[in-house]
Amino acid sequence: MDAGLAVVFAGTPEFALPSLDAIAASRHRVRAVLTQPDRPSGRGRHVAASPVKERALELGLPVAQPASLKDGDAAREIAALAPDVMVVVAYGLLLPPSILALPRHGCLNVHASLLPRWRGAAPVARAILAGDAQTGVCIMRMEAGLDTGPVMLARAIPIGERETAGELETRLASLGGGLIVEALDALAEGRAAFTAQDPAGATYARKLTKAEARLDWREDAASILRRVRALNPRPVAETTLDGAQLRIHEAEAVTASPGPVPGTIVSAGADGIVVMAGEGALSLTRVQLPGRRAVAARELVNARSLSGKVLV
């Protein structure tokens, strides 16, 4: 059997960790890991390394953190590693043509959707927002266009009715870890085959914005619930209670008699805070006030009178 491929790995967030772990444990050799520069993080804004950098150091792998790949220095450094293939998983930096052309097998991307659906930065959240029944992971050979390259492997999984974006990302990350090693094995053994994407089926998964976190209670409860799920763990859905931000981490759709103005809290008890929507209602089960931790709704119910108030 072939001894394996020389790999340069590029990734940044936790989503990339299962792929890095899987490659490091395989017969393939990780020559170096690229990740984004250390940046301020958390409430204290302390400078922190990316999850990929931390894991690479634990594994004893060389790490590089270029601010950009557009200058010649980055290309020369990667070329000196003589990679057979570059694996890119949520790296966060664009790869210019000079980098894409370096590895003899090209650059493979672990993408969290069933391409060509949901090309772009936020495929998991967009799939939930759209009400898709399934999503998956694709191993794609990268080219200059945004997620337009041919696909080698794809695996589909159903989206749970109550699954959040964070929960779905965890499952997809694990799936991607197994799939990328399968793809590298196929490349090493000369049996890899790629299929061109059908551009007619393409949709764009634009990055989530803070403005999208604001709930519109005039929408139906099912749509609002999808937004709550899609924006968990970031940036988190929000509304306004008594002039203050109220973040909604978890909720569930419930039946309710029509009548009250959308946004009206029709009941508040140990099981949740029931809010009228344009159609149906939403029971808020985990919420967060400014400067506080997220709590079960019953804690907010115990702290103040809520029935009859209107969320906006």
C-alpha cells in the first residue's frame, strides 16, 4: 500500500479539528498546519490561539499563521514543504491561484453542505433557516470560484427537528473527519474521481449578520423557531423585553389560540415563556438578559411578572 500523501492542512475553528485529528492518525503525513493569526477573544478580549493551532501544537506539528496568502512569501514557504495535497477546512482566508496550483493533487476542501446547495460562509445555519430536511459534507477540489470546484465525495445526513446549528456542526465536523481520510486514500491509490457541480442548483450561504438575530414576531412560529436554532450558538436570536435585550438560546413551537398581538407573552411558567407569533406560538425555554448568563426560562419567570408583556 502507498505510504501516504504529504499534506499541508489549513483550518481555524473547532469545526476543523476532527479532520486534522483524522489525518494526523492516518497513514498520511501532515507537513505543516496553517491557521489564522492569534486574535482577541472572549469577554476579556485576551489574545488567544485558534482551536486548530492549539491542537496542532498538541500533536507536535509545525504551525504557520500568515495574515494573508497573497504575497510570494507564503507561496514559497508552502512550496518548500513539497505537499502532495492541501486540505482546507474552514480556514477563513482565500487561497489565490498561486497557492491552489502548488500541490500536485490540488487543494481539497471539507465543506458542510451538499454542493452546489449552500456555497459560502454559513452553510449550516442557512440550511436550518431554509427548513432543509437534510444536509451533509462534500469533499471538493478547490478552484478560483467560491465553492464551485468538482466534488469527489459527498455524504448526506438528516437535520433534526430541534437541532441547533452548533449541534449540527458537531455532527458534520465528525463526518468530515472520516470523509477527508477516505478522499486522501483515494488520491494516494489513484482511484479518485471528481464530478462537476451543476450551477443551476447553486444557492449562496452568506455570512450571518447581527441584524438577522432580531426576531420578527409577525412571522409564523415555525419560521421563528428555525431562526433560533440556526443562530445558536452564534450570534444568538434576540428580542426586546421592557426596553432591554433578551437573547433566546432555546425554544419550541406550541399551539395557541389566535388573538393577541404577535410578541405578546400569553403565559409564563416553569415550562417556558409562551409568546404569540403571527401564526402559532413559541415557548422560550432558555434565555439571557444583558450581562447575565443564559438560564432556564423558569428563572426569569420567578424573577419578574411577564404575562401580558409584549416583546418587540
